[in-house]
Amino acid sequence: MVKCSHLNCCCQHSSEEISTCQQVRDHISKLVPQGETLQYKKGQVLFYEGHMPYGFYLVTRGNVTFPHETTPKGQTIGLCHLIKETPYCSTCTAKTDVEVLFFPKTLVHDLIEESKS
């Protein structure tokens, strides 16, 4: 197990899990048209520590914060936990007004299966 090198991930992952996360990030352009646009006001919580992920987010405007750092526009959040099927290790809050694209678990799993073919 190794520490994930992604900005906001605080967990240990197998090299296979890290590879899968990177594979999804590399093909995110395929998912963008299917993402759901969500908006959060400064201070609103996107997800809580201990909750299971139902998908992952791509920050398209603004910044979100975790107890240990801020994640800027253009970053994915929650992807590693979705791939690993583990609860979030920290709460994510909108540091500014934020717009994100949300990608449900089914889209991610379809993309992974498609890339295996």
C-alpha cells in the first residue's frame, strides 16, 4: 500500500487502485458531458467524513477545503474513495462559492469497464 499522491487524498491505496484513479482522470473528458452541475455556497458541505461516496466531483469554479488543505478548480475530489469503496476520510467544505460536476458511480464503473475492453 502506498500513499495516494493526489492532492486531497489522505489514504493508503494499492498500486492498482492508484492506477485506476489515474485512468479515470486521464479520460475525464469522456465523462464531462454526462456530469451533473451542482453549486454550493461558501461554507456548505459537499460531503462528510465517514460517509460513503456515490460518485466523485470535478471542481469547475471556486475552491473547496479539507481540514489539511484547499483544492482548487480543475481537481477531482472523492475519486480515490469511490474506486476503493471506502468512506471519505475527511469533510469537504466550499471555501468560496463553488461549482462542481458530479459523476455518479455508475458512469465511473462504465468508463472503467469500457477501458478494459
